[in-house]
Amino acid sequence: VPLSARPGFCGLPRSPRRAPRLPKSIAPDTRDNWYSQIPNFCRGSFFTPRKKDANRPPRQLLAARSTIDPTPPHRHTENGGLMATDTPTNTPNLETIVAQVVRQILAEQRQDPHEAPLHSRAPQSANQPLPGLNRLAFPERVERLTQATPARIGIGRAGLRYPTSTYLTLRADHAFAKDAVVSEPSKEFLASLGAIELRSKAADLETFLLYPDNGRVLDDASLQRLRNEGTRNVDVQIILADGLSAWAAEINRGLLPELQRALSAANFTHGKPIWVHRARIAVADQIGVELGAKATLICLGERPGLGTGDSLSIYLAWAPQIGQDNADKNCISNIRPRGFSVHDAAAQAVDILTKAREIGAGGLAIGRIPQRTW
């Protein structure tokens, strides 16, 4: 049967209105023998009719070997098989190569292991050139911006996609965020706080993530312990919690002594600190009402972003009550080694509480308080 009469010729369905396309150099009277018109140097495994050959490896394996093997390209016999003298040897494992590339890129991203811990990503290093700077009107401004923020600015591209280094760091930063959510506080850290340990009604991580309301209420045993051991009728009750990143609470452990020092200097009384496992922000409302505190201050891990699994937030509420609206609360966020320092965050919190004490309300009623520093 002539090729022109076969359906599906050239990989396309047969169309009654359109004849199959053949090379223009092939004469109409030689269509049935068009393979003979192809030059010898173009023939090979692609043009050769498929034949079952037990000694020939799959095409995908050949492509992978030609990609990762450092030896010259393999030659093929006339029927498409590998020549015996060209059999690749010492082919490296693909996973080993990928692991080496990842380690190399992460090592380039990190400037100093003491300044760039595994739970946080630093701004772009000054010694990493930005692609396309010569085409910008103000290249020095872009360079200063990339060195001041971990945001991905001026990353360039590889064809229509991200560069490999950017793609791998995105995956690594996403892993930081996921690990922060499932992190647990260490026993040494909890012991150093000297706090009353309580638990919310979220018995496990899955319940805490899927049912947020369970993290806003203490369980029965913790509620009874709070009533027995908590300090009553203080000006500010300090509460610490894991939230969505226990890392953040542990890494920023210097915040508690800074808060206690700043509150005492501003003539605020504060009771024994409280730690709540699997806590949401609103659990501070229940604690404040039970202890009769004038204000509550809860510090807990923020929802992690890419490469920022160590960020802590402070939520302040004056005259706490069950179900208090968020508009009546104040928030200080981005407390982390590469963000707002614990010293400045404590000072900012005391400024907010001082203003709230003057007017008898918090939240939007306070208005904007100038930021201490950035």
C-alpha cells in the first residue's frame, strides 16, 4: 500500500481534504520508495524502521546517558544499536549529580553559617552579579535593593523559566516553611522560660491545622491549672506560644526578658509567664478573662513564608474579652534576627500599652504609633 494512502501518515490523522506532506525533493513517481531518497548521513535510529533488538537499550536511557555521561557521544550501527566499543562506563548516578548541584548552590547563597541559619534566608550576596544590570537606567538602586531584602529581585531567566539556582532555592525555602509548621519546642527551651505550661484543645498538629477553633480554647486540665497557678489582676499578662512556628518562639527567646524589663520600667505589673501548646491568638482572650488582667500580650510564631520560618508576632489586647474583635487589638510582626529585633519589638509593645492605658482602649482607637526602627 503506498504511504500516501495510509491513514495516520507523518503522525497526523488522515484528512480527506488535505494530502499528506512529503519532502519536496521526492518525485511523485518515487513516493513508495521515498526512504531511499534520504542521504546516508541522515539515516540512523530515527529513520530506521523499528525492530525489536534485545541488545539495544531504550531510547530514554540513551538520551539520559548522552546528557550526564562525560564521554563523547555514542556512535550507532546501521540498525540503530550501540557499538560494543562505545558502551558507556562509570556513568554517574543522576541523584548524586542533583545533590551536588543543590549543595553547591546553597553554599553560594549562604554567606556566614552564624548569620544565615537553616530556618532563614539572607538577602542576596553583594558578590553575586545581577543579570541585565547594564540595561537598567539606575542599576545601583537595584543592587542596593537586592542586598537589603531576601525577596527575589533581578534573578534573570533561563529561556522561559527560572534559573536553576532560583528554582532550587525556592524549593529549599518552601521546605523551611513546611518544617517550621511541624516544629516542636525543645524541653530545654521550655524549662528556661519558667512559665506555666498549658495546652489548647487541639490534641495534635493535624487537629490544630484543620480546626483552628480548637487552638483558641484551653483544654479542661489546662484551664484548671491556670486558675490554680496563674497570677491574678496584673496589668499585663505575658503569654508565649508556638503558633505556626515553634522555631520562631525558640529562636527569639530573648524577647521574654526584654518584655519583662521594658514593662517594669514603664510601671506595668506582669505575672508569671504562660506557655500554651498549639495555640491561636484568641487563646489570650480566655486567659486574660480568667486571670482578670488589664491587658494581654501573646507572642507566637507567624505563618511561615518562603525562607522566613523564624518570624514571631506580638498581639496586644487592652481589656480582653471572649470573642474580642481584631480591630481592638494591635500587632507587631516580623520579629526575627533579620527583621525587627526583640529589643525594638519590646519597646514598641510598651509604647502601645502606654497609649492604651491613657485612653482606655486599644486597636484602631490608638491610631498610628511611630515605628521605633527598622
